[in-house]
Amino acid sequence: MIAVKSLLIGLSTALTLAPAPQPTSQTIDAYLRQAMESTGLPGMSVVVTHNGEVVHAAGYGHDSEGRPVTANTPMRVASVSKSFTAMAVMTLVERGKIKLDEPVAGQLPGFRMADPRAAAITVRQLLNQTSGLSDTTVDIAAVEGATSLADYTSRLSGSGLRAAPGTRWEYCNVNYDLAARLVEVASGQRFGDYLRERVFGPLGMKSSAVSDQVVRPADGYNSIFGAWLPRPELSGFLNDSGSGGVITTAADMGRWLIAQSGDGRPLVKRESLDAMHTPTKIRDYGMGWGVERETGQLVHSGNLFTYNAVEAISPKTGYGFAVMANGAALTDDTYTVMQGLTALSEGRAPEVPGGDRQLFELVLGVLALAAAGLGVLGVLRARRWAARRAGKRVWWRLVPVLLPVAVLAAYPDLISFLMNGRAVTWAQLTYFAAPLSITLLVAALSGAAVAVSRLMAARR
């Protein structure tokens, strides 16, 4: 009896300690095909690495010209670029060209701000996003119109900080564009040239750049009430940008993930790599990487107006993932796909992304049609409405129908508030948020038409 009990305990222990079965390229491919079918993305490219090897690299769907997306299709990866900028800075830190814990102002000629506290911002604080810089205190529209990193830096002269350096975490692209300019000054090279020579080149990332004049990305798409429409990326400061300018491929991202995992050819010492992957006491964010406290997984997503992307590394399992899509909508399916791949790597059943985008946009479409129908009905019944209220004050009764007009007027500010102060413009809201914007516009126009019709009928 004791021997049987010991055998059962031993078997249970062995099963508990047994490593999760490693996913094969075939199982990963099957999951990704399911994800493509359920999300309806126009195109997606993915790479999975493990312990210094590429397990799977492939593309799915098509570009705007009908060509198949492959592992070698270039796409913009938006804020995933920040990890590359942090790496460029750290290579110069190791060469003694940049001082990580000394003020940026002393190392970057031309960097001045109206707020005297800016003189104390260190390079580490830029990379940790704890500099005090904020979309709420910087003229984002002005800096987005810059023609170079030097011009970008000079346009900050009239801006201020939201908090004292080192006291508050706030995601702000200005941090990484300043870091990119610092790379230019410290190296004596354009930011894109330095990345090519010191980051992309050594890793064999031959199809990567920070300028669409060097590498042309696949055209992106927006989803409008369920239909993907090809659109040019919204103009802004992208070429040579340190915050979101990288254009790359799944094949190249495989090399990058291997290097970030500490395998393959090292670009910096292990201590520097660890520093980039270590969160601050203020926030679970290192240098161009978010850090999940419970799992230790390193993650950074990137969202432009016609592209979405995400990269992740799991130190616990040795896996790395990059998912890129040439489409942007109200939902970001690349992140859910990355989570599914993470589950696969840990031996768990992956969640296949559902039709959230299609459902949201269907609901918005129905609401837009309902608003238009109610607007027509309200205009047709305006005389009847006015007759019932003859001799009474009617202005306050118009408030409900004018509410959508008020919401539309405050629309960019409301979205900015919901995004924790990130600057949002009207032009941006016509891209990934197009279905929501159209629905709100239809509701506002319908409400305005009803209000005008009722006022005119009441005066007769």
C-alpha cells in the first residue's frame, strides 16, 4: 500500500514538473489562421522565437495591391520603435558618449523649455517616461509638424512639464523623440543612419529603417462599419522619429527578439539589457518595454492610424513574439493574438480573437441608421410638436435633441480625457475611430435638423 502511494506521489510530482509541450510551427500556424478568419484583418505578419531560434515566421492576408503578406512584408510598428531607440541610446552609454543619469540639457544643445524644471531631466527619465513631459503641456500639433529631430527639439522651447522630473510616469512620445535627437548629437550621425549601422546592421535586419524613403511599408487600412478600406497613413512626424518611426518585417523582428532575449549577437552588455527590462518604482515600465509584474513578461504595443503591432518576450519560457497588422480599428487584435501565442507557449489553450470589431461597428452602424431615421421623423413631425406647445417656452425642450451636437463639439477633448490626456485631433478621429465619428456626426446633424425644424415651426 505504501509502495503504491509512493508511486502515485512520484507520478503526480513528475506530471507537475513536466514542462509544457512546446508549440510547433504547425500548431502556431493553425492558431494564426483561425485568428485571421475571426478578426478579418486585411493582413498580419507574425514571428515566434524560442531560445535563440525562430520557431515560426509567416504572413497572412494581403496588402492594398492584392499581394500576399509574408514574413518579409514591411510594416510600421509605431511605438514598438521605442525599444529600438532605447537600445541605440544604451549603445552610446556604453561607449561613453551619453551619460544616462545626467541632465539631457547638458548633453543636447538646443534643448530648452519654458519650464525651468526641464533642466533637471535625465536621459534615464526620458527612457523611463518619468521626465514630467506630457501631451497636456506640450504643443503636440507644433512638434508633429517638425521636419527633423533638430527642428522637433527647438519647437519645445515654449512648452512646460506636468510634473517634476522623476516624480510621475506619463506616456509621452516627446521623451523618445528627444532621445533620438540625443543619439544624433552624441554619434554625429542621423538617427536612421546610426540605427542602420549599430542596431539593424549588426543583427542582420536588412529590411528595417526609420524612413519610408528607405523602406516602403505596405499600405494600411481602416475598418469602416466592417469593411476594410486602404488609406495612406496620417501625415505627421514619422521619418527618423524615435517614438514611432520604425518600419520592419516579421523576419527582422525575429532577429530583434532573439537579441532582446539575450541570445544571438549582443548589441550591449547584459547589464544594459537588464536595465532596459527593469521597471521603475513609479510604474511597471522599463526603457521601451512594459513589464508585467506577475509574469515578468516584457511587452510593448504600437498603434498608428492604419497599423497595429505588439512585441513581447517571456523570460520564464524563453519565447518571443511579434505581431504586426496593416490595419487599425476601434479594437487592437494584435494584442489578443500575442496573448494567444503566449498561452500556446505555456501549454494553455489560446483564446482566439472574437468578432469584437465587427460587433462594435455593427452596433454603431445600427445607431447611425436609427439616429438618421429619428432625425427625419422629428423634422416631419416638427409642426405637430410646435402645435402642442403653442404659447409655452420651448427652448429647454430642445436640449435632448441638441445633446449630440454638444458631444460632437467636445469630441476630441472627450477622447483625449479618456486616453489619459493624450492629444487627439479631428483628423485622427477620422481614421481608426471613423465608425464612432460617423455615428456621432449623424446623430449631431439629425439633432440639429430637428431643433431647427421645431424652432421654425414654433415661430409660425
